[in-house]
Amino acid sequence: MSDAHSEQSFIRTPKQLIGVVAGFFLVIVIGIILLVSFVTNDKLAGAGTNSLGPEAVAQRLRPVAEEGFTLRDANAPKVLQAGNAVYAAVCAACHTSGAAGAPKVGVAGDWNARLAQGYDTLVKHAIEGIRAMPAKGGNPDLENVEVERAVVYMANQSGAKFKEPAVPAPAAAPVAAAASVVPAAANAASASPAAAMPAAAPPPAPAAAPVAAPAVASAEVGKALYNSACIACHGAGIAGAPKLADKAAWAPRIKQGNAVLYEHALKGFQGKAGVMPPKGGSSAPDADVKAAVDFMVASSR
């Protein structure tokens, strides 16, 4: 007769089953509490703390408030832009699409004849303007060296091998000369006090009355300025500029009145559809700019 082996469970009564289930859930709850305590181990800011004080709030906001901003000294020297930055901001409007006959960047065939003229000629035309090309691309605030960098960038993208232009050194102030003049003047004044006293100045001569410039120049002057500067954008409708003789595009602008048109032309204007640089990027007198506005308005009624 073989021995019978049977396994018996340690849970034999309903009370034991309830105890086991309760213990299982208790272990889970304790584990969750320990996990939450571990995750939130840092000190929390709440009631009874200085978390809402001005200094604490400013400290929390500082990384966000200063994100993407660089504090600049107003008296610090101007930071010159790189050639690709000037191209993207100013030159790309025409030299990407070839508008107004501008050579496209990267198309060697458009640049061959211009590169043959030489570096100095290209830079001269870019700074002073030529035909539909406004001076400095329509941004008179650019330094000459920034325009040169843009020329080098575009030319090198189109087959040239120009070197990056060097930044001209600032002119040194004549400190030594000024220092030598001051002691000499002091010595002269101490040696002869009577001679140092200035003589009575003669009465100033009456100033001649200035000749008032005309408020608006002639129509011929306005037409000439249009052909030399304004045509770059208003001839082809670049950057949202209303094309000359396009009555539908000019109608809402003409309704604003000449005063508004003059102000936008002289001071510049940035709208939803495009940007108008001050004086169209030229250095023409205010009267000539107004005459150019009158010419475009008269041609677009």
C-alpha cells in the first residue's frame, strides 16, 4: 500500500481569505504612498511660504523673460551683420525671384557679365544704386561694409571667389594733440592775464533770410525719382507695393489722402502685405519724394 501525498492550502476558512486579500491591498497602498513620497521629495511652495513674494516671482520669471533677448548698451558700437543676414533681410526680395532684372543668386549665367566688371564696380553699384537697384538695396541704415558682405555672399553663391571684406578700423581721436594744446593755452593765460581776456566781439551781422524750398517739386523731378528708385518695387509690385497705373491697387491708398501717402513715403510703412522703406531707400529731399508720390498717384487714377 503506497503512501498518499496530498497538498493542502493554508487558507482553510473564509476569515483567512479575507485577511490575505486585505493584506495584499495594504501592501499595494503602502507602495503607492512610498512612491509618491519619493517623487515629491522636494519642498513644495504653498501657504506659509514666501513663494508669492515679489523677489520669488521675479526669480521664477527671469529665465522666461530673458529668453531670446540680449541686453544691449545704447552707447555700444553697432554690431555689423553678416552677408547672409543682410541678403535675407534686404536683398532676397529681388535677387531670389529675379524681379526688376535683378540677377538671381545661384544662377551663374545671371552673374557672369556682372562679375566681369570686377569687385569694385559691383560694390559701387550696390552702395550707390543703379537703374532699378536702389542704393543699399533700399535700406540706408546699412553700413557700407555690410553691403559689401552681402555682395560677396551673393557673388560667391553664383560662381565668384571674393574674399570677405575687412572692417575698417575706427579713426583714432587726436588725444595727444588736444593734450598739448591745453597746457599751452593754460601757460599763455597765466603769463599774461590781460592778454588772455577776450576782446569785445563785434555785433553779429544780420543773417540772410533762408530761401524756402518748395513743398513739392515739379512733376519731372517726381518722374525722375520714380525711375531711379521707386520703380524697383512699384514697377513690378514687389513686396506688396502697388504697381504703377494699377487703379485697383491704388484706389484704397488714394482714398487715404496725400498727407498719409506723403508720411508713409517719407518715414516708411510696414503693412500686412509688404514693407515700404523710408524714401524708398533713396536720399532724395522730402520735396522730391512727395513729387514722386504725386507722379504715381496721377498715373494710377
